[in-house]
Amino acid sequence: MHSLFFRIFVLFWIAMALIVGGSIVITFAVAAREYEPPEMQRRPNVALQASQVLARGGVAQLKIWLEANKNSIPDRDLYIIGPDGRDILGRHLSESAARRLEFFNRESMLTFEPPPGPPPDQPPGNFRPQRAAPQIVGPDGNAYTVLLVARRPSIFGALSLPGISLTIVCIALLVSAFASWWLAQHLSAPIRRIQAGARTLATENRHVRVSAGLEGRKDELAVLARDFDAMAEKLGANRATITQLLRDISHELRSPLARMRVAVGLARQPTADLPRQWDRLEREIERLDGLISQVLKLARLHGADAPFARESIDVDEVIEEVVRDANFEGALKDCRVELHTAAHGVVQGNRELLRSAVENVLRNAVRYSPPGTAVEVAVERGDAGLSIVVRDHGPGVPAADLERIFEPFYRVAESRDRDSGGEGIGLAITAQVMKAHGGAARALNRGGGGLEVRLLLPSAAPA
């Protein structure tokens, strides 16, 4: 009911109704003025003239008079019908004349008997006025019917009268012009607003909004305006994210570079321990290389269509491999990783990316779990697909930061800083890997303490 099609459809029929209604009114008004009044005014005069001619010269003179005056009245045909029901000139009666004559014959004849010696202003004694048509009586006593009927050469009847066609065209032009103007304003106003918003958006103004004033509309253009606002808001958020990401990358790169600069300065000292400084430089270079690799991986995964090959993956097999590696690393701090359940599920995706995503979560869980505790891993099957659940016994995460831990370079203050953690990009990669596989990553605090990370994979990941 709120679509543009419905509005255009209704407006079209309203315009058509106005045009047709106006045409009917104009036609009736002009026809009533053109047909009946002149006919009613001229018919007695014509009949009186005919009666006088008939009285003076008989039927022969009446034929001569009729031949001379049959077309004297514009848009009217003059017939004089004899007792035999035919025109005295032998003309074929028009359809209108035949209908008028038939109607006249059905009516009763009114006999008019004038008194002796009529005054001059009275009609002659051979004139018989009738409601349908007047009659005149010849010297031989025969009655002749005078018919003055409208001439309608067009199949459109009264529409062919002078002035009606032009008036109807004017009505159609005015109504269609107003309807077109209203429709153009109705359609172009939000389009112009969206156009201006697009130009403003191109100038890096991310605060532009175009749906103001269109709250009451629910057609396609209003939906487009609201989608434009959502796009502008999303672009603003993405721009802010990119800006923050660049700041974080710059900060992360600055720290190892500063340490490398210090190591180079120490290496230049006369009493420098060169092997130690070379080792320090090598570690910082490896850290930089790892950070750049992580950033590049995250950038590739941020694309709408992640460019990686997909294959059938046995999820349990990948989880078992990651758990073995995590147990090897956890043994250094007396923390073990336990695999409780398996789902025996197969998904379509990239094995290395999926392994990296789970490994990032497990390494975080091992890193922040107290010594002597266990990290629990389970693979569950649900209606929506598979869930890889990792639970630790660490300090957990503040509720306000549960969603932000999947942002690049985000660290929870104090408990997860650069010294105890990594670069703060692992969980962001995990979230993007899940998104690329059609799933999602969720985090929540456990009731007894610790953090639970749930990686969701659909049963049939998009190919």
C-alpha cells in the first residue's frame, strides 16, 4: 500500500476520473446550450414559415422553399415529412430524424382549431404545435411534420460540437500537468536530497543524513534514504576503525623500532656486548615480521570475498591437532588443555585459517589461566551448526569489553597488556576467520570465573 506503484496507480486513476468527469460535465453543458435552446427557439419560427409557404403556394412551393433552406441552420438538418412518412424532397432520413419521427408517431395528435379571423400575431390555422415536432396542414388537408434535428457527422456525437473538443483537451492538459507536477515533486524531492547527501558524503563529511522529514513515508524512496543513512553511518564507523587501526599499527611498530634503535646505540659503545645486541635486534626483527604478517592476514580477511581456497575439513581432527600443540606450550606453566567432547562434523573452509583461529583462542586461554588449572575445549553440534567452545580459569574480561576484545590491537587494561599478551590482533583475526566462514565469534564470562569463547560455524558454510 505504501509502494510507488500504488501511488502512481491511484494518481493515474484520479486524474482519469477528473478528466472524464470534467468532459462529461462540459459536454452536457454545451450540448444543452447548443441543441435544445436554439432548436426550441428556431423550430416554431421555421415551422411557421413553412406553413405560410404551404398556404400560399402549396406543396410545390414548399419543396422549393425547403431546398433553399434545408442547410440554413448550422449543425441542423431540416426535414418536412409528408403523409407517406417520407421527406418531401425524397432525402433519406438521418438516424436522429428517424428516431424523432418514430417518437412523434407514438404520441397522440393534438388538433388545433383556430377561431374565425385570427389576429395577425397568432399562427395560421394550418399550424399544429406538437411536443415532439410541429405539423403543418396543406390545402388538400394532408398534414406535414416539420423536423429540425441536430446534425452529428462524428461518431463521438456531442463531442464534435464546436468548443467541446478543445475544452476537453484543455481539461486533460491541466489535470495531467498538475498530476505530473505533483508526482515529479513527490519523486524528485527525496532523490535530490539523496543526491545532495551523496555529494556531501564524497567530501568526507560522514555526518550527513538524508532521511529527515521522510519518517512518515514508507515507499521505496524513503527506504532508499534510510539505507543511505545506514551506509553513511557504516562508512563513518569504518573510517573511524581504519583511523584507529592505523594509529594502533603505528604504535605497535614504534615500540620494536625504538628498542632496535636502543640496541644499535648500545652496539656502538666501545664496551658493547655485540652478540647480545645482535640477538636483541634479531628478536625485534622477528617480532616486526610477525606483526606485519598478522596485519596483512587481517587485511585480507577484511575483504568482502576472502581470497582463500575451501575444502572439506574434519573439525575434530583440526581441534585435536591444536590441542596437542597447546598442551606442549602449556606444560611450561603447568597448564593443560582438555578436549571433552567431539561432534564428528565436517565443514567447508580453509584448514589453515580455521586452525589459526582456534589456536589464537587457545593460546590466550593458556596464557591467562593460572598454573595448575585446565583449559576445557569442546565441539558441540546444534541446530545452527557447530560450536567450538574454549573455557579458561583466568581473570575473565569486564562485561563492557566482551565485544571489543575482537577488535584489532584492543587489550583489556592491566590484565592483558603487551608484556603478558601478544600484539592484540589474534582475536581480531579469529573473528574475521569465523566471519569469512559464515560464522561468528562470541565471548562471555563464566559464572565460576574465567572466560568462555564460542566459535560458531554453520553446518554448510558458504562455498
